[in-house]
Amino acid sequence: MAKISGLFIYPIKSLGGIEVESALLTDRGFQYDRRWMLIDSAGRFLTQREHPVMALLQVALEQDGLQVYHKKNPAVSIRIPFEQQGVETTVTVWDDTMPATLVGSEFDNWFSQQLGMNCRLVFMPDYSRREVDPDYARNKEITSFSDAYPLLLIGQASLDDLNSRLTEPVPMNRFRPNIVIEGWEPYEEDSIREFNIGEIQFEAVKPCARCVLTTINQDTAEQGKDPLKTLAAYRSKNNKVLFGQNLLYNGNGYLKNGMEVQFLRNSTR
């Protein structure tokens, strides 16, 4: 029986993620997932790809907001309230431009000091609608500040198979999934097109192309060559290294660890 074995959210794009027992699926992904983001002076998004040190800032969910702290010195922290009413600005994620609100100079200064670079913290309000790639959309679905899609799924057996090929195994946090499924064969997510979890129907619309972020140790911010080098040897297609599936879905509600995955249809890709 295939079932959910892990649920993750990443409230601030490219900072440390949070494993949760349950997550509310909204119109643009899990609640709180990538609704905040750090930007440079031009409004462009910042990630670990260029700034591995971002891995050292961890986010925790509190009752009234986010708590962000430095992994090497947890006493160094700041609280970000859920309620945001900042000044509107324009931000860019890849080729997409959208409105966001500035969280405040106090937060900008804290993040700039911790990361050693000038940056600003922004929030995506509900009225900011960023559509997914129309070539893969089914009903003008939207996403948050994620790279491209509202959800990313990985099968646990796929990571287990990868780790069997590595000298030093890597944890799932290198790949930043939202949903982890156990009970499938390695890479079975490549062939499954549609499935249900509870009353929500999901569709795997595009394999996830991996980048150098997977080579960054999320506890130390140190960077190596694996697992990307090993993956490239057997998971490359059209000059892209593929691992995991981007999802779209119909419906909303809570997903919980242990919920069964009901297969519906295989892919014809």
C-alpha cells in the first residue's frame, strides 16, 4: 500500500524547511509554503543556488507567525507575524513578475546581517496570482514563490535507490519535496500520472529538473558534487537531471502522514 510518509513546507523560499504531520492544501500549494521570499535590490528572488549560506537559516511555525533562527546559533532569531500589511512592490521569480508586499526594514536588516548581503523580505498576498506554465496547466492553476509548481512529490524508494549508489548517503532535505510517498518502487512516480489522496485528485505534470542546490549540505552550507553528479549518470534526459514530479491538483483540504495513495492512471509520456 502506497501512503504519505512525509510532508514538508518551506515558508521562506530557499531557507530551511519544516516537516509537519499534516498540511492544509490551498489554491497555491500548502498553507504558508513559500509565501515569503528574500529579494535583492532589483526585486529578483534569492536562493541557495547563488548563496548557500541561506541553508543555515531555519524556519519554525509558531501560533502567530514564523520564527527564524540561525542553525549554528539558535539564540539568534527573529519572529515574523502572519499578518502582513506592508508596502506593495514588484518581484521576479525566473521569468515571472508579480506583486508582493515588503515585510519591513527591521526584517530586511536582520536577514542582511545574518547572510552578509543586502536583501529584503517580501510576502505574497492572496491577491497576487502567479499562474503555472500554461504548457502544463490544466485550469490556470497558480503557485506561490515556488520555482514553478505548487507541489513537488518524491518516492522514498527513489531516494533509497540513489543513496545505494552514493559513497555518502544524503537526506531527503537536499531535494525539498512537499510530499514523500512510501510503498512505490524506485522512480515509480515517473510513470504514475493521476492518483487520489483522500478526496483530492493529483496529476503529475512534469518531472523536476534538479540543480546545484541538491549538492548543498543543509546543516553546514558546504557544497560538493553529489548527489547531482551521480544522478546525472543515470537520470539525465535532454541535458536535464530529473528527480521527483511536479504536481497539480483538484480540490483542497488537509493531507496527513499515513494517508493512502489511490492509483488512478499511468502516464502516456
